[in-house]
Amino acid sequence: MKFPYTFTAKVAQFPFKFYVKNNWIWRYYPIAIVLCIPIFNSISKLANSPENVAKWAEIRRKEAAEHH
């Protein structure tokens, strides 16, 4: 087949090995994910702390009281 017309044929003929070997994003993306997970986890813990949740609820309660 000179040109793959279907999506499946295009995927089958795509040179994945070449891109994984020669493109920097394939090497550094997993490393970046592993390094960012602890940072995202700590941000999530800070944002969802009981003190912050109570503060957010109080702000929303005051905002709702102003509108009614």
C-alpha cells in the first residue's frame, strides 16, 4: 500500500521506535511526572486542609448573605 488510508493502517505504519529514540519529550515526560507528583500532592493537602475549607465556606456564606 503506497499510502495508508485508514487510521489503523496509519497507526500500524507509524515509526514509534524512531520517535521514542530521537525525541526528548518521550524521555523526560515520565521523569517530570515522577518529580511533580510530590509537589502536586503537597499543594492538594494545603488546599484541602480543614482550616482552608472552613475559611472558604465562611467566605462563600458571607457572599451568599450579601446577595440575598
